[in-house]
Amino acid sequence: MAAGERSWCLCKLLRFFYSLFFPGLIVCGTLCVCLVIVLWGIRLLLQRKKKLVSTSKNGKNQMVIAFFHPYCNAGGGGERVLWCALRALQKKVSLLLPRQECSGAISALSLSGYPEAVYVVYTGDVNVNGQQILEGAFRRFNIRLIHPVQFVFLRKRYLVEDSLYPHFTLLGQSLGSIFLGWEALMQCVPDVYIDSMGYAFTLPLFKYIGGCQVGSYVHYPTISTDMLSVVKNQNIGFNNAAFITRNPFLSKVKLIYYYLFAFIYGLVGSCSDVVMVNSSWTLNHILSLWKVGNCTNIVYPPCDVQTFLDIPLHEKKMTPGHLLVSVGQFRPEKNHPLQIRAFAKLLNKKMVESPPSLKLVLIGGCRNKDDELRVNQLRRLSEDLGIQEYVEFKINIPFDELKNYLSEATIGLHTMWNEHFGIGVVECMAAGTIILAHNSGGPKLDIVVPHEGDITGFLAESEEDYAETIAHILSMSAEKRLQIRKSARASVSRFSDQEFEVTFLSSVEKLFK
């Protein structure tokens, strides 16, 4: 075929594809333009709404600082971070403002003091009122805020419940959080938005539609390289069902799904202007996924160590026998069944010579009916193992009662694989309880580490490991246990409320400039 004929055929082919796809391109282009216009219009409306919200009675502009925490009344470690962060901002936020040359608005704000700011918490706890939430924070954490907080109650929290998505749970909850975030944004448009519960998919919404400065406090990445390795190696886990591990095809499909989700998770997370992570383990995963190392810092969660340090060590053993205590919300990843099975193995095998009176007390918060169902399942497990008379459950107990249990306990148990940090672990160590934690995550990397060359606790993985280590601790002399308890106490000052306030305020400074 001659060159001219080839050119003619090529042109005809191009015209064919042009006529075929051009209408579609026109439609797609028009839809994109319309979408941009709609989003821009929504943003202008939200900015007008923001001005209405942030204007005080005396006509001054107030900065609106909002935390997205749909389960703020849950009573777990994440909630303690929320209340301590709010208290820190209310106490010292004026220190965050630039001391160099600054705009008139910022300068006036600095002079008037930041208590003038509006503090907002987005929550889905619609069955209680704001005053009850604050009273619960004081009862559980001994924290009182020094300025008022407004609660924006969200009716669509069910969209982030894992029970709503039996399959593709991560994707379902993440998409659900976008709709929940939209509900929050429609009710209140903040100047500064901080996701304090790990809903990263809300970040682009508040940044690009709400026009907010956005920050994140990451307790646990929604997906991690460890989760990818579990699926890749076809290991059974609470997030990897047995029927998937037995099927190579389903395992490959889930692995592809996880990789795609991890990519999208990295994109939305990178929208954050400030990223705070709670441990070295979380830091490694977030740096790998979000790739925003220039604005990412470790901010250890605040632990009320001083309250527990006030317990005199010599008063610890007031009752005969030994008490084993577990502190943690009744969520599946906490792996409470491992504690019960290890305890049963300890009792049944009589690993302790002349075993004293032993009791296991599981202390934790229940967020919803699913958590309550898990507690009932744990009760049945202890009955099936024949140890129900040695196991107690304490649900949503007051802070003083928690302190009393820790003051009496010999051993504190923790069994979550790759726990992001472990506030309960720190509280046990501060109270003078010998900790036995899972050999992974934050406890391994940050908490149960030697202090000045002395051991501060123990780590284990399997039922056998836990049972044998409990027996080893109980067989120690009282003097040896006292030495470990003193070393553990000396190591936890780096996790105090005061240290959290300093590192938190330093990290969020960028959001207020």
C-alpha cells in the first residue's frame, strides 16, 4: 500500500474514532465542569455559613476548632486523647499563635485570648446529651474542661458500623465516613478540623469543600502493611476469614482489593496538613502509606500516670491470692478470648506450684450492642472452659473503681496483636502491676522496653507463652516482682499528660498560622 493510501486510511480511522468518542468526551467534560461549579458553589455557601457560626455576640470573629470523634462517649484510650487535646488547646492555645509579624486578625485573636474560640465535637452519641458526655469523661478519665464545648450530634453514625458491611468492610466504613462527614460539615463549618478517630476519608471533604485546615491524630492505620502480609501469606486473623485463607483465588482477590484500598487510603491521608501518630509502629505504617513525613510527628497518647503513681507499692497486696487484670475496650482486635484460654490453660495444667487463689478480671468499655454481644460470648467461653467462677467482667466502670482494681492486681494482661500503642499497658505499669503484653506493636517498640538496663515487664504471643509467663511471674519472689514494678514505674513518665500537651501543641501549631 502506498504512503498516500496509508495516510488516507489512518485519517479515516481517526475520524471514525473521533465520531464515536467525541459525544462521550463532550458529555464527560460538561459533567466535570458542572461538578466543579457545584462544588465551588457549595464551598461559597459553606464559607458564608462559617462566618455566621464564628461570629460572637459582640461581633468579633471566633475561630471554630472541631474534632471528629463519632464515639466520643465510648470511654477508651482514643477518647482520653480527645479530652486531653481539648483541654490542652483551651489552656494554652494562645501560645500557638505566631510571635513574629502577623495579620491583624491573628494579632487581635492573640490579644483577646483563645478561650474566645468555639470548640466543637462531632459525635454520634445521640442517646446522651452534652453534659452527660462531659460527666462521663470526668468519671472515666478524671478530666474536666475549662471552657464550654459544643456537641454536633450526627444521626448517621450507623454508616460507619462494621456490622453494616459483612463484606468489603474497610471500604464500606470508609465510604460511610464520607457521608457522616458531610452531615457534620452541613451542620458546622470549622476553621480547624482534626480527625481524632481515624476517619481519613473525611479529610479531603473538610479541606477542599469546607476550606478548613485539617489535622489527624492516628491511633491505628485503617490498613497496614501487616494486614497485607496476613492476606498475602494466607494467615487466619480477625480480619481474614478462614474460608478466604483456604481459597487461593479469593486470597488473591482480597490482596488486590487491599492494595487498591491502601493506595486510596494514602491519597486521602496525604491531604492532612498535620499528622500525629501515637507510636513508632503507627509512624512506620503512616510514613509508608501517606508519605507526608515533613508534617508527621509521634505524639504519645496521654496517660494519667500520676494518679496511678500515687498508689504506694507496699500497699499493693492487701488481699490473699493473685488478681490478673485486663484493661481494654471489648473490641474483636483486643483478642480477649486469648486471655481466657491462657488463663484456663494455667489453671488446668496447674503450672503454679500450690496455686494460690487466682482470679481474672476483664475491665473495658462497651460502645454498642456488638460489643455487648462479644462480652456475652466471652462469658460463654469461660463457662465452656469450666473457669467461670474465676473470671469476672467489669463494664464501663468509674475511674476510681478501675484504680482500685489496678492497685490490687499482680499482673496486667494485654493480648492485642500489633496494638498501636496501649494506654492500658502504661496504666498497669504506673499502678505497679507487672505487665504481660503481646510481643508486637507499640508495647514491644515503645512501652515494655528496658529502663536503664532493667526489665519493665514481659511479652508473649501464644496461649502457651502467656500461661507459662504468668506462672513464671507468680513463682517469683515478692522482692523480684517489686524490683520490676519499680523499673516499670520509673519508665512511664514520658507518657504523662504534661508530655502530651507539649508535643500535641507543638505539632498542631501549623494549623493556626
